[in-house]
Amino acid sequence: MSNVIVFLWTSLIALVAALILCVWAMRRASDFHRCLFLFDAIVLVINIGVVGFAIWWLSNMR
């Protein structure tokens, strides 16, 4: 059980880092690529929510 929580925390940190890099790249991109980066940022935020919910749910199951 603790291995799963460590994996989920690592995933959450990686997703936040990817979101920061995506926002940084979006600020430097052209107009066409901004739409693509915005879509990626939305997907990353959804993934962060899913991983965060999984961590919360597993923490409450103990």
C-alpha cells in the first residue's frame, strides 16, 4: 500500500513539473502552438486532479 502512495506522490510531482514546463513553453510559443500547449495544460490539470484524488482516497482507506 505504501508503494502505491509513493508512486502516486511521485506522479503528482512529475505532473506539476510538466505543467510548469508547459506554461513556460506556452509563453514563448507562437499563436498556433499556444493552442496545443493550452490543451496539454488542461490535460495535465485533469491528470493532477485524478492523481490527487487517488492519493486522498488511499490515505483515507488506512
